[in-house]
Amino acid sequence: MKKNKAVFLDRDGVVLKEVGYLDDFKKISFYKGNIEAIKLLRKYGFKLIVVSNQSGVARGYFTEDFVKKTHRLIQKKLKKHKTKIDAFYYCPHHIKDVKVKRYYKDCFCRKPKPGMVLKAKKRFNIDLSKSYLIGDKLTDIELGKNTGLKTFLLLTGFGKKEKKLINSRIKPDYISKNLLTAAKIIIGEKNEK
Ligand SMILES: [Mg+2]
Ligand SMILES: [Zn+2]
């Protein structure tokens, strides 16, 4: 069976504007160009998979149900533009400042650990070597390195700050202004090969 290629997307600071802990549906908003970027990547056959740390659940800032509803609202907004995200994965756990005990877990899914990517790989039959990870933090980049993905650090969200922390161990393959720029590079590469 032919394998799929995917672009793994961080949520906050990449797909959605960074607003601290997103705890109100009114705070959901896309960066300019993101819908176009999502459409472009889908057009070129990439699965789009969100991988997001949501420790705000463990910390008691919002519920897991709120996270799920947020993802449904994102899909609803995208549907208006005749596009979508293929799947949302999130890690609700944490081991520090945990207010909701059942989420106290030193889990395998919190980025930069590979759990969410590996789960998606299995579900969508993804060839990770032909896939990408786009994030605004070095923990995203580290996740990409840990799972054999090509990585983009975006300068949206925390990107400008995180860029200063790049080191020889955690170094993105690309640095891009925003998601649309990154999408265009990915598409361009595809044409070259
Ligand atoms: Mg982020
Ligand atoms: Zn987790």
C-alpha cells in the first residue's frame, strides 16, 4: 500500500494565534495566510495533523472537553473555506503544577516525546521521511528530530524568541516567516524532486 506524506502542525502559535493558554472560544483566530497554506498543502497530497501540548488541562485552566470543542470549532471554520485538518492530537498531561490528578502523568505524548506522531503514523500509514513538522518552539523541532521529520521553525508565536535558543543539537532544517511561506517551500521541494 502506498504510504502517505504528512505535515505535522503545532496548534498554538502556528495554526492559531498565540494567546497564552487558549481558554475562550473567542480567542480562536488564524494567522493571515493560514487557510491558504492549509489548502495548498492538501492540494499537494499532504495529510495535515495537529500535534499540541495542552497541559492547561492538567493545570486546571480548562477541560479536555474544551480542547475537543476548540478543535471542532477550528474544523467548522475551515469547512467554510472547503478545507480541513485530518486529525488533532493533544497531550493533556503534565507533571508540574497539576490540579486535576488524573492528568498527572509522565506520558509518552507530551512533545518533544514522539507519542502523538507515532500514533498518527500508524493510523494514516505515514512515511515520516517524506513528512514535515512545523512549530514555533524548539520542543516542536526536537519532536521532529526524534521522529525523522524535516522541521520548520516559524517566526510566529514564540518563534522569534525560540530562534535565539537554536543550538547544534536542536536546529530546524528551515526557518520561515509564517505557515504560508513554509507551505510554499514544501511544495517547491516537491516539484524539484
Ligand atoms: Mg506553539
Ligand atoms: Zn501526554
